Amino acid sequence: MVISGVRRQQNMPLHERIIPYLETAGLYHLARLNSQWFWVDEPLLSAFIERWRPKTHTFHMPFGECTVTLEDVAYQLGLPIDGEPVSGCLSEFENFMENERPVWVWFRELFGELPPQNKVKQMTVCYTWFHEQFRVLPADATDDIVRIYARAYIMMLLSSQLFTDKNANRVHLHWLPYVASLEDLGRYSWGSAALAWLYRCLCRGTNRNVVNLAGPLQLLVLDLLEVSLWAEYLPRNDAVDQRVVAAHLCLDRLRVHDIVWEPYSSPEVAAIVHPEILVDEHRRLWTAVTSLIYFAAIEWHQVDRVMPQFGGVQHLPQLALNIDWLHAKDGRGGDKWSPSYYQEWHQHWEDRHARVLSVDRVADLGPLAEYLDWWCRVAHRFLSPEVAFQDPRPIVLTEEARHRGSSQAPPMVQVVDRPYNRRVDRRRRIGTCTTDREWRWLADRLEEDQAGDDHGGDVDHRVP
């Protein structure tokens, strides 16, 4: 697992003169987490990733679905939820799309100097260069110098803790338009961008060929440990494979009443939470079914499938939105992932306030009986072998479950599905000019080979 990014910036002191800029940007609570050490239980994390479903962005559990939501991001990382999407596009290596300004000219203006060539790789700068150049703020620093150090700290904070990739040692230059105006950093929805990146990393982690996991892992670890208190009983001195098997078995044995559905409702949490993140401006978006945007990574916040996490009753969910087309985009390919190209999904975020679900809170949390019946039929609920169970696998429906909550699902704005047409486009090419040219090329090669054979030459029938 890629956990060095979470630990790396702990050696960066948080100077008092930089704190006002972090508060304006809405990143101060995230910066305070640098003093915390996050222990990542890799077997536990692996067991949960095997239950992650990219179609729904939820963990499939024996009792239903659960996931990391915008509410978790607000409480645990203190990031603002409402605001403009974190987006943009680089057209070429030398230019930003915004006014086609040369990137390294802009870099010198913002940081006063350029990194050496051996510290630069494509559109990233080595983390160690930032760490060495801007670690200690001079005592007699002017306001302009403080702003330079604040920009460097924010770029390292975003690259190494919130939006870390598998390298975990590079600082991307797509943050230059953001740190150029420190006063405007508070306009952005850092919380939705962080959750979009976490979703994208989890979806990539379900690929059997992927062995590392990136993203804001501290958010994932804290959220998973709140699902239940069973994790402390896992023996930590066993082999990794044995602990993964033990985690599978513990997850398979979980039931609805084993779950802490609303961990933030306790008075202890209310006493230490940051109130500026819990204002109605941000709270009302926790139950919004909308798009989450982080540059080319666009994911879907499908909280209609996890209503018990917000104090409501889980009804039969609607069909999951087809986002395979979005998962195929990774930020490469010029301006083919710019905000204008993704205008449809940006519009979903613009309409986020109209996509908020109303939740009828109930005392006895849990899904309806019809949901449990449906879930037992369609879900892959268990990962452990049958011999590991001593009790019957089907969920026993209690009488309370048959009369729990309202029978009406919350109203929801319909979203037009967008199919993944890559395979369809390939089939359409058959018989077109493109495929005709390919066949003509093969026919010409065969004619050349036959002509060479007539003259006694050697024929090479290999297709290049």
C-alpha cells in the first residue's frame, strides 16, 4: 500500500504565518493531521477492497451496502464540501490551457526560482526539492516570502496527503493556477474532489493486476474502523494471508445491528468537530446524488444506496449509472478531458442543490424487508468458504424489519445514462472505409509476395 504520502509531510513544520492562508483555503484542519500517525492495516484494507464495486461505489456487505460519503470527508478531514469543482486541463507540456501561459515562466514567478532538471519529470517536480527549499521559513521573511512558502506548503499538502498517487514523491504542476491566487482557494470543493480521487483509486484497486493503492487512505482507514468494533479482535501477529482470511470471515459474520450507522451523532464527536464545516451550506450536500470531480477523475456519489448512514431506511435502489466511459479517462490525451469535454458531468455538480435527497429519520435503522429479500438474491454477500460458517447463511427477517420505516423511497432526480460505446464503435468500423483500407493493405502485401515468388525471391508471410 502507498502510505508514505500520508507520513511524508509530517516533517514539514506548520509556521504560524502560513496558517491564515490555510484557513482561507479551507485546508487548515487537513494540515493539522500531519501530526497524526495513521496505521494502515493492509489485510483489513484488502478485505474491504475485495468488496468494493466500481459500478455502485459501495462496499457489498452481507446485510447491504455501505460507503465513504461526503459526510465522512467533512467530519474526518474538515474539508469544505460546497464550492467550485477542482478541475482544469493541461494542453501541452509547455503551456497551460488558461491563456496558454508557459508553465515554467509561471513557476518562476510564483516560487522565485526553478528546480534543477534532475528534479523535473514531465509535469511534476520531485517532492524533496520542495522540502529542501521551503521547509524552514526565515524569521525575517517578508510578506511576499511568506506567500511563496504558503504556496509550496499547499502544493505539498495536496500532492502528498490528499491527492497522492502511487509514486507519492512528486508534486504536480496542475496546482499552479490554484496557488497563484491564495485568496481564491476557499472557493473550491476540496471535499468532493478528495472523495472522487478515493473512489477512483478504489476502483483501480479492484483490478487484479494492481498491487498498490493510492489516495487519501487516512479517510478510508478511519471510516472502515467505524463500521464495527470487530477489527480489534484480529490477531496482528499472524501471516498476512491468514489475517486476510480472518478479515473475510469477520466481515461475512457481520449483521445489521453490529454496525455503527451514525458514528458522528455522539456528544463526544460534537465537542471536538470543527463547526465551520458543519454549517448548512456544506451539510445539505451530504445526501446529494451528484457527480464528484477531480480533474479527469469523475465519479458518482450514490448515497441513495446507503440511506441508513444518514438515519433513514434503505429502500430498493435504482439501477446503477453506467460510468465505464468515465473510468476509461485518466487525464491523458490533450484536451479530451477538459471541463468543456466533461460539460455534462460538470453540469450535474452545478445542479447539486436540486439533487439532494430528503431523509426521513427513524429510530430503528436498517433496510426494509423487501430490500433484504432482494439483496439475498442478487448480491455476492460472502467471500469465505461455506465450511467457515457455523450458522445458516440467509438473513433471518425479523418482524420489526417487515414494518420498519416508511414505504416510500426518497424522491430522486433521474440521471440520463451514458453507455460505454468503445466496443460498439469497434463493431461499427467493420465494413467502413477504415477497415477497407486495412484489408487493401493486406491484399497489396499478398500481391507483392506473389510477385516476389514469381521471380524466385524469398517470401515473408509475417504480418508486421
